[in-house]
Amino acid sequence: MIIRRNFMLGMTFVSSLICASSAMAQSAADFYKGKTVSVYIGFSPGGTYDYFGRLVARHMGKHIPGNPNVVAHDMPGAGSFTLANWMYRIAPKDGTAIGIVSQTVAIEEVLKSPGVAFKSAEFNWIGRATSNVEISLVWHTSKAKKVLDALNHDIPMASTGAGSPSEGYPKLMNGVLGTRFKLVGPYPGSTDGLLAMERGEVDGALTSWNTLNVSRNDWLRDKKVNVLVQYALERTADMPDVPTMVELGKTDEDKAMFRFYVSGGEVGRAFIAPPGMAADRVAVLRKAFSDTMKDPELLDEVKRANLDFHPASGEVLQKIIADTANVQPAVVARMQSLLQN
């Protein structure tokens, strides 16, 4: 009798869990049905942040319970800090707002960059569409054909604002290597920087290898640009002759600092939700995002666009962001000094 009673109690407990799970799913479906979920993009149209933001918006609705309408909105400014600050303090915390922000937001927070009014680890990281390798490139008329040519010539570079990688990378190289990159801007986004380079307003700009290879492949084909440096831990197969920022470091301390700053490539094109959300609502969005990354129609789009695609879960991203805070204080202090110069 005792065994039977314990068995019945166990079955009752399991049944209650199943019912609770069903109720949670039903609750999410009830909540989202007929609503609109907004995907905010922290940069102007044209780059890979905009591409992946709109790609997710096109496909994620069918994977969220209740199948809400999902709409993309651009909110460019300050290297995506405008959006990050808005997501942190103002955005609705009910699961109807997610955003895609700069891959370096956690790094810039550690460095106490101007304009940061958020805590990266308090965001609910929903998932990553792909990791990313950024590059600095210059127009073919520039005096810089290789990165170290900037030791001998002033090279105007487009910036998207204080705290953005387009400003951080040149400042660090100027401070450590002695290059003479001159920042011009801010421009609303990386696409605007590329257009400024094409118009002759600046010599160079920052973009991702994907954007250059896919959206501006004619520039490569016609030798209109030279890629000076890639911001990755190791040289990628696509650019075997272009040095990484890390290998340009003169000392172990230089390399450690550069390694920390390029680590944002692992964050890549990642999506956040505001802090303070209910855990079950975060779980719903993370699952929906994960399912979206496996959607055959989305995968077909990515294949046709010829883009790199390396998704990661929200849980993985949350850990990467938390680990960013563990950098040595001496490295942080030196970087702050160089970036504020």
C-alpha cells in the first residue's frame, strides 16, 4: 500500500508538471496572439546588423507561440548605444521587444566608454545569428596599401561614434603601434562610412568581411579597396595575407589587450531582450530564436546571400558576456587611457 501510495503521489507530481508546462505554453500563446513583436536594429540599413535583424523579423513570428506579427525597426545612433540604452531603461519587458546591438557592447561597458548607460550582463541574451570578423579597409587611392603604411601617413577613417569599434580599433592601433589613423564623423552606421569612403570624404572605413564579400564584391574584384587588418584571434581562410590586430601587438601585454578587444567577434550578430523579464518569457523567446535558426526558409535565404552563419544559443551568449568582465584591471586601465586619448 505504501509503494502504491508513493507511486500515485509521484504520478500526481509528474502530471502537475505537465499541466504547468502546458499552461505556460498556453499562456504564452494567449499573450502573443494578435500582438506585434518589434525587432530593433541599432545601426542604419545596409550592413550585416540590419540584414540579420530583418532576417530574424521575417521568420521568427511563426516560431513564437501565438504567431505574433514581427516587425523590424531601425534605431541607429552612437554605435548602437542609443538602442542599447533604450532597451535597458525604456523598452517593454513583456517579450514584445528584442534588439540587435554592437558586438562590443560588453567590452565598451568594461571600458566605461562615454554613452554607456546599461549593464550588458543584465540583458537577456536571446541568441546569436553568426559570429563575425570585422575589417578596416581603404579606397585604392589611399596612401595606405598595408596597415603599417599608416605609420608614415595620415589616414582619415570613418567613425560611427565614440565607443564603436570603428573608433576603438584605430585608437588602439594609434596608441600601441604608432599608426596615424584620423577619425572622421560620426556617421550613422557602417554603410554610411563605406559610402563616405567611396565619395572620397575619407580614406577608409570599418565593415565586416561578409558585407564586403557579399554587398561590395565588385570592390574586391576590381581592386578598388585594400583590406588593412582583420579583427580576429587568427587569420581567416578568406584573408590569409591580411594580418590580425592581435599579431600586430609588439609585446604580450599588447597582444592581450588586442585579444580582449577583438573578442566581440564571438558575440557577433546577437540579439538581446530587456532586463527584468519573467524567466518563462525569456525561455519562450530563446526557444523561438533557436527554432528560427533552423527554419528551412531562413537557411535558404542565408545560403542564397552567401553569408557566414554560425548561430549560438542565448545561454552561450550570456556566458560570453559574463566572462568579458574577468579581464585584468591593468589591461582595462591601459585601454581606457588609449581610447580616451
